[in-house]
Amino acid sequence: MNDPFVHPAHIDNRLPIDDLEPLPGEHDELRDAAIKFISIINAFSERLERAITEPGATVRGIATAYYSVSLALGLNSVNGRSFTEIAAVWNLERATLSKAAVSFVQANGLEPSWAMKKAETSIAFTHARLRSIAEHNGAELPPVPTAGRSV
């Protein structure tokens, strides 16, 4: 159509098939990533808000919430420090931070950050720790079902 009085943007070139089976848009992946990152920011915010507003909230509890998520995401605020180093500063157990970080990663469908053990390493560490405890106690530990739990 070459009508000089009709702007090309006002011409609809779509066909019925475009409504039935639309082609994926070029910005769909960017939009999906944006939605995922907003959900992660919301999860971080909720975790901090819960720690701040719970009855009897303590600075250690807030620090646990903040640093466990920061380590889980590998944020710059942890400055390459390990779980053990941060736990020592706040007089926490390393496992407290680790378990909170693992739960955040799993709840948000994320890969473990650089600060976290990978699944294979975690399994090997678990077996080594159990052997160490058994040798120290001088007895074999009873078998415990995993029930989907991590260490």
C-alpha cells in the first residue's frame, strides 16, 4: 500500500496465525531475567525484613540473615571472605550461615556461589566428616536416612 496519507505504523500486517502461534519476542529472555532478578531481590528483602521485625530481634540474627544471603549470592560486600571468617566476626557457627545460604539458594533455584561448596564437594566432605567422628568416638555411627537433607 503506497498511500501517502497513511503512516506505515498504522498498518496492521498481522495474520490470524500470529495470534494463535506467536513467534517468541526478542526481548523475552531479557524480560525473564529481569523477573528472576526482581524475585531474588524480593527474597533477600523479605529475609532481612523478617530478621529485623521478629520479636527479640538481635544484631547477630540480622547479621546472619544478611551475610548468609550475601554469601549465597557471592556479593561484593563479603569481599572474598569465607563463611568461617564471617562467622567468627559475629560469634556464629559456620554451619548456621551455611545452612541459611543453602536454603536461600535452593528456595530461589540458584546455582551455589563461589563462596559455597559444590554438591560433589559437599558429599565428599560429609563422608570425610562422618569417618572423622566415627574414629574419634571409636564406634560406628548408626545409619541415618538422608530424607532429602543436606549436611
